[in-house]
Amino acid sequence: MKKIALVAALAAASAAPAFAQSSVTLWGRINTSVESQKVGSADRKTVVQNNSSRLGLRGTEDLGGGLKAGFNLEHGLDSDTGAATGGTTFWSRQANVELSGSFGTVRLGTWFPDSYFSTVDRTSNHNHDTGTSSDNLFASFGFGARTNKVGYFSPTVGGFNFIGSVRAGEGSGPRAYDLSVNYEVSGLHVAGTYAQNDAFGASAKRKAYGLEADYGFGPFLVTGYYQREEVDGFKSRDIGRVSAMYTVGQSEFHVNVGGTKAGSDAEFRFGGAKQYTVGYNYNLSKRTKVYGFYTKTDYNGPGVPDFSSLAAGIRHNF
């Protein structure tokens, strides 16, 4: 028995350095609002609204020599009902594994397109582009092709980096491509993006070209993006948005305005549209804020009802 105990103790001691080099973090965000919403000509109604709440796990292991392994798992949930947002797919937001080093990062699995994070996520920023005040006009077709991907994240050199990914197109899913080139220095960020989704076959490819810039100076942050969407067999359209934030103490004041010219995407939104939002955030801590906003989207074409919402909410990160 003493020999067995000694062997177990030595095994535990030898394994301790490996465990010390690994880490797993449980994290998440619960973001819920109470809103007075109006859709088209219907009566205004009061709604308890989920704003992209999520639960995640991330981990890293130091493999030595500057090489690291990592994983990301992210589950979407409705904070107003407790239901999963991904249907039968539990890790509906992210599920990937990666290797990183001086060469950059190679990632395999599921994640949101980085052309989104480099443009609209940085522009529609008052509620992290979530819920009813999120950007309704951005060509977000890449969301439907975020699974079965292989991606490369370059190291940052002289303020520049690029991210590229390809979706395999296996089974009935579309082949898709996503590219983001970023430059960031001294409060300035500029990005160029390209996304392509072949969901409608080789004769009806969906393509989107984007350009974004944001600049922070003192208490101000100003941002904007331009996007050109082209769909084979449909009219192309131009989308744009500008936003500004002013911070004083624990308060943030937000405003953003977006619009798209008459035309259509493959979701058949005709006639163009415009959206504007004003918002206020009060940061109770680094992890918790209360907020309020008013947002309105006007669609000029037939078949798509206008939408507006007056909201107050709480967001907590953990």
C-alpha cells in the first residue's frame, strides 16, 4: 500500500506542472431589457427582451516554445425564458479549437465571421449590436455560414493584421469565404472586409465589400462603415452607418444613423430603409451597466413592416 501511495504521489507531482500551464474560464453575459415595441400598424406592446445573452467556456494550454493550444465554446440563451437560442445545437455561437504561436493562429470549427466584428460590431456599439437596436441593414448573410470553417489569424505587425476563413461547403451547406484586414494605432482603427456566400449556387453568389473606420479622442468615439452588397440575379445595394459616443464619468451617450439605398438583397428587402438609434448607458462597474435607448427602422418597400422600440435594460458580464 505504501508503494502504491508513493507512486500516486509521484504521478500527481509530475502532472502538476502540466496542470499549472492550462487554464479554463467560464464566462458569459446576461443582457435583458423591458421594451415598448411597435411593429407596422399593430398596437404597441410591452416585451421582456433578450439581447444575445450567452454562456461560454474558453481554455488555453501552454505547449512550450511559444506554442499554445486553445478552445472556445459559446452557448446562446434567451434570458427572458431560459430557452436555448440555437435549437438543438447547444454550442450555437462558437465551437472551435486552435493552435497559436509566432506564426499567428489556425482555428477549426464554428465562429462568427470576422468581417462582422471588424465593421458593424464596432459601429453599432451602444448595446454591442444586440437585441432590437442592432443594425438591421448590414448584409449579415455570413452568419448562416459560420460552421465547418478553417481560419487563419495573422500576428499584428506595424499595426496591421488580417483574418481569413473558408467554410468547407460540406453536405447541403454553402461554401463561404470571409476576409478582414485591420490597421490599428493611437486610437484609430481602419478595416477592409470581403465576404462571400454561395448559398444560392454558383449562379447566385452573394458578395459584400466593406470599409470601416473608428477613432477615439478624449471622451469621444466616432465610427462609421460602408458596405456594398452584390447578389447574382438581384439588384445590388449600398449600406452605410455612422455613430458617435460621448463618455463623461460613468455615463455614455450614444447616437447612430444608418441607411441603405433602394435595391434588394437575397432576403428580398426592396425599396431601401433607414434606421436611427439614441441611447444612454450608465456603468455601475466594469461588468454591469444599466441602459436605455430608442430605435426606429423605416422600410420603404412593400411587405416589411416598420419597427420601433423604447427600452430600458441591464447587462451583466461574468
